[in-house]
Amino acid sequence: MGQILIVTAGTGRAQQWGGSIKEIRQGDIVRIPPGVKHWHGASPNTLMTHIAIQEVLNGKPVDWMEQVSDARYSAPVRAVGVNPSARAISSVQPTAAQRAQPTAAQRAIGDIAPKVVELTDNVLFGDVWKRPELSKRDRSLATVGALIVLNHPNQLRSHLALARQNGVMQEELIETITHLAFYAGWPNAVTAISVAKKVFEQK
């Protein structure tokens, strides 16, 4: 099952089986995809504390495997070499072309909130939106519905456009707004319709 580690203090090590050992430090976010054997822990000479966010299947969060050998634990560490204010160790590295193009989050808030950008790009869109249990189309419908209920027109605008890219039809989005008017309130629905009208006009 998948696991996300957030290092809160100290220095440690993490390794996916068959990969290089990576040094992890305070502020790092380590994403382990489902089904990937790995280990993590403090470095030989320092302590490390972290938060582990993990999935649960049948009441069981992870499968504990064999103990890491001293030889493996003491193997050379690969330096990450990333800006400490925006560090993330991911199992999926972006291509050079992807790195050259700033993400929507980077364009919007990268200059003032790099950590929020990192979490948005690496965890939300890099992990949650790619999980196979829901299609991107269904995730778009769920997200649009939540943003209508919460009355967040700025985020709704971009997610309506994303929903169209993910195969949600204009008629389905309008029907979603109409349906939620009876649960989220008429003002929220009217706001959502005005946002949707502008998005649909831009297609």
C-alpha cells in the first residue's frame, strides 16, 4: 500500500528496493507508491522524526518485511541536491520538458508559498489524482461538487476547465450545479453557474 513520509526533524535515509539510498532531512516529503518494497529510518549518527501517512487495507496499514542488513544500512548515500525550502523526493521524476514548464500552482503562488506548491504538485496532483480507484473524470466531478458546496469560485473556475479536459460534458456540469442547489444552497449554485458560463465561453 502507498505511504507518504514527512520528515519533521533530523536526518534519515530512505531506499526503494533496487534503488539508491537517499538522504532525507527536515521538510522532505517521500512518496512510496503502492506495492513498492522500501525501508526508511534515521541515519547511523543522527536521530530522525517523521509523520507517516499510509493506506489501510483490511485493517492493516503496511506489510513489515525482513530487517535491513547492516551492510545495506551503511551503504553510500546519494545526495538529493534540492533547494531545502522546496525539497521533495518522489518515485516519479519529471522529464526535462516538464521541469521547463511551470505548473499552474508554480505560476499562481510559487513566489510566495513554495511548500504549498510542492504539496499541490507532488502529493495532490502527483499522487492523489493518479490513484486508479477513481478515474480522473470521476475525481473532477467530485472536486467540482466540493468546490460548489464550499463556494470557492476561483478554484471552481480552474477545476471546471480541468473537468472538461477529463471528459466531463458541459451538460453534466450544469446538472451537477442544479442538483447541488438543493443541498448547497441557491446562492452557491448561482455563483457556480456564473463561473461555469465564463469557462464554457472560453472553450
